[in-house]
Amino acid sequence: MFTSPLTFSKLLLSLTAACGCLCSFVFGQNTQLDSLRRQIAEMEGNQNFERNRNYLATVNSFAAGFVDYNVDSTLSLIDKQIDRCEAAGFKKGLVDAWKIKGNAYTNIGKNQDALACYQRALQIAERIKYPEVLTGLHNNLGMAYNGMGNNAEALREYYTALELSDKDGNEFASGVILNNIGIILFSQKKYSESANHFQRMKLISRRIADTIGIVLAYSNLAEIKSEQQQFKEALLLLDTAYGLAISLNVPETIITTTRMMGLVHEK
């Protein structure tokens, strides 16, 4: 979701249920979905499969990945999942289904609908004491509010998510959330505060060997320098980001970093 021609920093990152390296998640996605399809087909041969919690959890896992490929089909599938989880009394599965539905709406820019889904998921999660999803839900609520232009509520949700991720020691999640906070602060021209968040994101990403996170952080910091007309410093940061992008060998990352360098040179 790039909304600026200049930088990665306009890419709001959402949290998946299990946070890991973004690039490995992308590369392994198709294989994982195929495996989940086979598991689902096998389970559907069993009697009363629709009330089986393993089946419901597997369908949720499939939908969580498939939403990035086909939103309409995911929405149709997840509506059935919500009914199935309700009927089976599978509350954790119900939380996950509402969250996935929110992600689907986020992908097509229906932020008000996404907000309602995330709020429903959070309400149930808090009631049944399902702490594993709270960080991601608060982060995604922040994304929905941000998409609606309500930066105050977005920051409130992001800082709640950051407090939870720091408490849990989930550094990958903290890096994602710091990125999202920094984006809003940047949009408010609070460059010093924004840079502090991106610096912390960079340190965390280095510590956990999240190279994409490091590239994002350097790119974000470069945009701040560019806005402050410190073009030499911006290009030095982008040169570092480009070198890391080359090492990843992810074409989109290389192209975007190169484009950013060109735009700074034009300035």
C-alpha cells in the first residue's frame, strides 16, 4: 500500500498471528497454502468435520494467507467460518475469523468495516482471555483508524500494541508497530519523534536479523533527511538500504530503493 512515490515509510505493516521474517513468509506462502488445501480436503472426508476445531483452525490459517490473493473469496469463506465457529463454540477460532475478515476489508480500503471486525474480535478475545492476539488486534485497529484519517485514535491503538509487544518480548511485533507510529509522526511533520521511532526499529531489526525491517528503517530515516533538505545524508542512508536490498534479492525492494535514490537526486 504505497501512498507516496518516495519511500517505504508509507507502507503500513499489519501483524499476522505468528510474526516472523517478512521475506520468508512471502516466499513460503504458496507452498503453505497448497499444504493447507490438502489438509482441509482430507478433513472434509470425516463425519461432522464442520465442528472439528482442528478443521476450523486449519481453514482459518488458509484464509489468513489467501486473503492477500482473493479478497472476495476469502470474505465468502470467512463468513461461513464465523457461523461454524459460533456453532462449534470455538471462541478462539471466532476471534481469528473476525480478525481475518478485518484484514480482508483493510486490503480493499474499507476501513470502517475493518474497524468493526477488529473491534468485534477484540471484544471476544478480551472476554475469553486470548492474549496472543491482542498485540496484533490493537495494531490493526490502529491501521483502520489511520486509514480513516483519525490519527489520534490510531496512535492510541499503536501505543497500546507497542506496550503489549514490549511486555511480551515480541521484538518483531515491536519493530512493525514502531514503523507504523513513525509513519504517522512523519505525516504530522514531527520529524525528530518520527526518527526516534525509526531508529529504535532499526536497532530491533538488527538484533533479530530482520533485514527487510532494517531496509525499511534506513529508507524511513532517509525520507526524513530528504524532507529536511539534508540530501547528502539521505543518499548515504539510501545507499545502505540499497546494499541490503541487493543482498535480499527481492526485486520490489531493490526497485523501490533505486526509485527513492533517483527522486532524492532530482531534489
